[in-house]
Amino acid sequence: MDQQYMMQFQMLQEEAQQLNQQMQMIEQNISEIGEIKESLDEIGKSEKQEILANLGKKIFLPVVVKEKHLIVDVGNKKFVKKTIPETNTLITQQLEKLNIARMQITERLEALQKEAETIMHGIQDKKVEDENKTSGKSKGKKDDECDDPNCGHKH
């Protein structure tokens, strides 16, 4: 019985670990999209012709902006020309999807926590039951009917 509880507990731990990894990826994507949104807002407001384009890993390239339209991958390797407000709308939709995924993962992690607590209570109950058996008490006997005169209760 203990092995069954331990296997269930281990499976819960593994699932929680996978969910935490997914959560980290979601948080990273949310952060990156937030940075893109800020950059787009600055480009949209800026009257300057030259900006610093982030190539990634904090490497920037000074570039001259010829027009304020963007080429956006809309899926299936299909690229479309979009304005900054259109791109911001697309980014907002992506953020909403990521926030929904984050909420679902959080809910599942909370459910896993409750399941883990239930398993731990089962292990503790089994341990108490085993201790009672070894101390002379058995099922069907009342506390005052145990065989151990040193058990601590009135005989």
C-alpha cells in the first residue's frame, strides 16, 4: 500500500515539474512579448528615422526606418504587412492566450497540491494504523481492550 502511495506521489511530482517548466516558458514568452509591445509603441510615437533594433541577447543594430509597416509571420510561414496598431492587436491576442494558459497551469498545480496532500494523509493514516497494530491494538478492539498494559490508557 505504501508503494502505491509513493508511486502516485512521484507521478504527481513529475507532472508538477513538467507544468512548472511550461510555466517558465510561458512567463518568458510573456516577458518577450511585453518588450516587443514596448518597442512597437516607441516606434509608433517616434518621429526619428533611426532606431536601435534588438537582434536578441542584448545586441542592437542602429537602423533607419523607411516606413512604419511591419512584416509579420501570421502562421504557416505566411508573412503579411501590418501596421503597428494591427501588430499590437495581434500581440495582445497572443498575450491573452498565454495568460489563459498560465491560469490553467496554475489551477492544475493547485489541484496537484491537493492530491499530494491527500496522498500524504493516506501515508500518515497507514503509518498510524501500522503503529497501532504493532503496539497490541487490533481492529475490532476498543482502546481499553488492548493487550499492552503500558499503552497509556485506562484498562
